[in-house]
Amino acid sequence: MITIEIIDYHIHSNFSFDGKNEIKDIIEKAVELGLSEICFTEHFCIDPEDVSYNFLNYNEYSNQILKLKESYKGKIKIKKGLEIGEPCVFKEELNNIISNMDLDFMIGSIHNINHKKLRLYIENKQKDEIYHTYFLYIYDMVRNGNIDVIGHLDLMKRYAFLQFGNYSFKDFEDLIYNILKCAIERNIGIEINTSGLRDKVNEIYPSIDIIKLYYNLGGEIITIGSDSHSCDDLAKNYLDIIELLKNIGFKYIFKYEKRKPLGILIK
Ligand SMILES: [Zn+2]
Ligand SMILES: [Zn+2]
């Protein structure tokens, strides 16, 4: 039996362009499900070609979190985060904006290649090229990005799966090794994103091979997120992931406070 508090570190409300529910309704649902902590991670990207560009009303978002944090005190902890798309595009400008935001947590994600959505980027390309380019973007992000964790590290499989199938870990092991080494050096964690279990690929992001390699290299910082865009998906498959992590050998999962990682012991 595993006893551990349930937390969700990847949640989109309707402050994200594609989120369905209001922050208050998500909190209500999280309390109902018995979660002890949730972190909102709204989409944020300063590339004018990205779908989320200029969508987030940050001040309003921040005010709501502050207010609800107070009114739900003792019931559930609420954290304020962002999911930054392409943190290396317009990096200096982004860092200036972020430095005034007082965030708890930042996920770094690659949703676009060459300013194009992954789904569109893969058209008329070869399998090897698309996965390789995607992992190169992740490598650039982990070397240069101001982020706390790498979001859905092998997300490309969501888009490439139907057309090309999944990638073979062996084919990209060297590049993935470099990504994980660099993440560990820079104290950047890995997000386990369970939304892949709801996608056609039916696998978590990243794959178990990547999680095991991260562990074998000495990596410790793991966060777990449902990537829910609706209340219905909150904390989905959380305990399955805890069990998986425990079996691999991980001692902790992590939450964040003002961008500092805090371990929760897996018992
Ligand atoms: Zn989204
Ligand atoms: Zn994402």
C-alpha cells in the first residue's frame, strides 16, 4: 500500500486558450477528489505565431489565485505556475517578463518547431528527422531555458504516432542521454505527464525508458501532471505513476514553492 498525498502539477484553466473550466470550479473538484495541492500551469508563449500568444491575462490570473489561495486555506494548497512554450525563443524578453511574475513553478515545453505547431511541422517529413529535430529543440531548451522541469519530454509521439508510429528509444539514446545529463547539472526536473495515456499513443510522456535513464544518471526531481484542460482529468493515473516511480527506485516526487523544489517522500 502506498500512502502519499495527491497533487497535480500540470493544470490548465480557461486562462489558457484551450482550457475549459474556471479556476474556482477546478479547485472545487480537486477538493472533492481529495487532492492536497494543485498547481495551475497556464499556457504562456511570447512568439506571436503561437496559438497562445497574448491570451493569458496574467494580472487577473494572479489576483484570482491569490484570492482563492486565501479562501481555501486549510482545505487545499494552490500554486501559481506557467507552462512556457519555447522558452528559448525571444529568451531575454521572456526572462524580463517572468522576473516580475512571482511564480511558484515553470514548466518548459516545446509545442512548435520553426514557429509551426508540431502537428503541422511533421507534414511531408521523414520519421527520423521529426523525432530528431524535436529532441534537439528539447536539448536547446534544457541547456538555455529558465525553467524548473521539462514538460512532456517526448510529446512528439502524440503527433507522429498515427502517421509514423512511436520512436525507438535506442535510436535517440545518445541525444536523450545528453538532455538528461544537462537537466541534472542544471537542477531541472522531469515532468511525468499522464495525458499520453488519454491519447492514441497510450503511453506516458516521457517513456519509461527515459525515466529509468534519468534515474540511473542520478536524477531525482520528478513532478507529476495530468495536463488536464478540464476538471474531469484532474490527477488522472496519479497513483499508477507513484507506483512506477517507487518500483524504479525514486524516493521522492516534487512540488515547488517560489520555484524551489520540495521533495515528498514516497512511502
Ligand atoms: Zn493546452
Ligand atoms: Zn504542453
